[in-house]
Amino acid sequence: MNDVQSAKSLVLRYFDALENAEFGTLADVVERFTAKDYFVRAVHPFNEIDGASACAEHLIAPIWRSIRPVERRQEVLMAAPNLIDGGLWVTSMGKLLGLFDEPLLGIPAHRKLVMLPYCEFHKVEGEKIVESAFFCDLISLMQQVGLHPLPMQTGAAILNPGPKTQDGLLFAPQDPNESQATLDLIMRMCSDLVDKDGFQSPNSSLADTWHETMLWFGPAGIGATYTIPRYQLQHQEPFRKGLDQIDFNGHVLEHAEGAYGGWFGWPNLKIRQGRGFVGMPASEQMTEMRVVDIYRREGEKLAENWIFIDMLHYLKLLGLDILARNQAIRSL
């Protein structure tokens, strides 16, 4: 438990140092908190990055330059060993808030307040962060400045809120029995979804692990939905009917602390586009999804689920480069 609390403290100090750093010292901050062989997985177009200086230059600096001053609004903070290999990871989810004063990746700045939804993961060994993953919802940012790169989504286009219970910041140690109960539940829910032949239709089993009034906060482009029946109608059915040959690859991280748990994969899913999804036409093209799921357990069932998908990566493999299209439109 002391290791878990030390890992949280390290990551919180790292966040504080980044938030208060002068722009030109970002690389120094990253190098101070990370190992020499530091490695990062991040959403497209950042992708895989080796080393602290490259992380600062290619991932952190573009965001810090465009959205400023950056204020981190955390909604979930947890830490626990990885069920897969025992490594200790810290998970942080929330919004990066600031004034959108400079374009980011060709997304035009409107010089108003924005909130960039994010979820990031940091593997800690000793007093260093050795590995990270950074997911953010760039399509949500586009929507906030008035761009709509995809057709109307099947769920609600909202800026997803944090936990209903407002207790997701687990600064204090948690009861190990509660953590295990959460981990057991989300792994059982996952096994209900997947078998050796790929995804099953879990319509009849959802109520075994989810509250009837479940909240499913999907990424921009798919959207949020509420209650089991409406989740089935507004996300599950379009996903299952539109996509074909959905193969589960497993996860990089699976862990839980207290009533919160989650995972990410790289990629989680290999998919054939099939009859089409999120407005993309039918295709035999193979693509993939890098997915984050963060869960809140309430009693013996799951109550809330926040999802991040690297939508730009998924779409690019289908031949739609949204960032390039934005830049081409701006150049006209």
C-alpha cells in the first residue's frame, strides 16, 4: 500500500510541475520525473514516442502551446498493480482546461475556453515513471470550436461529466477488499463480452453486471447514453451491426482501486469495417481500435463507464485523415 501511495504522490508532483513550468522547461520537467528509457503510447498523430525529450517536444509542448494556461481538472485518480504483469500503474482521468489561443494539429483556435477530455496512465518503478499512455478526445475539441468531422452520432454529443458520487480522486489508501471486488466485477463483465471466437452479443447478460440506470460516456463521434435499453439501442446495436470480424487482442493494463477500475489496450480490437460505423461506408478494410475503459462500481454492479477511443487512428486506417482534411479546408 505504501508503494501505491508513493506512486500517486510521484505522479501528482509530476502533474504539478508540468502545470507550473515555464514553457521552455517542459523537457526538463519530463526528464526529472521519468526513466532514461521512458516510453509513451499516445493517440494519433502522436502515437509511440521514445524518451523524455521527444515526449515533451512532440506531445506535451503542442498541447501546452495551444491550450493555455493549462489547468488539470482531475475527476478520477487511482493506482494499483497491473493484473497482467504486476507492474504498478497510476491512472488519471479528467479535463485539460485552458484558453484555446493557438491552433493544435490544424484544429483552428477560437481564443475561448475549452476542456480537452483526457485519460492517462503512468507505470512507476521506484521514484521514476518508466512508461505512460496518453489518450485525449481530439474530436471533442473539434466539436467545441464548431467543427463536426463526423455525421450525427448515435449517442448524445455532450462534454462527459465526472463521477456522480464525486469521489473519484483516491488520494487516500483504499480497502483492498473493495479494490478486488471492483476488479473481479469488471473482469467478469469483460468475459461476458468476449469468447474464443470474438465478441458475443451480451444483451441478455448486461443486467448481471450493470445497473439498469447505467451511464455510458462514449467518445465524441459515438456519444453518451443512459440506461441499459438505450445503451443497447444507441451504441451496442450500431457497433455490432455495423462492424464485422471483431477480434479482441487483450489489454496492456487492467487494474482497480476502491470502487474504480479500468484498462487500456494497444490496440484492444482488430476490426473489419463491414457495413459501416460512425458514418463511414461499408468496406472490407481492416482497422483497429485503441480503447480506454474506466468504471465506477456501485454495490455489486457497475454504474458508470467512461470510454476513450483513438478515433483518429481508427479512421485513418480506413482512409479518412481528419487532421489532414482540416488543414486542407483551412488552406482554401
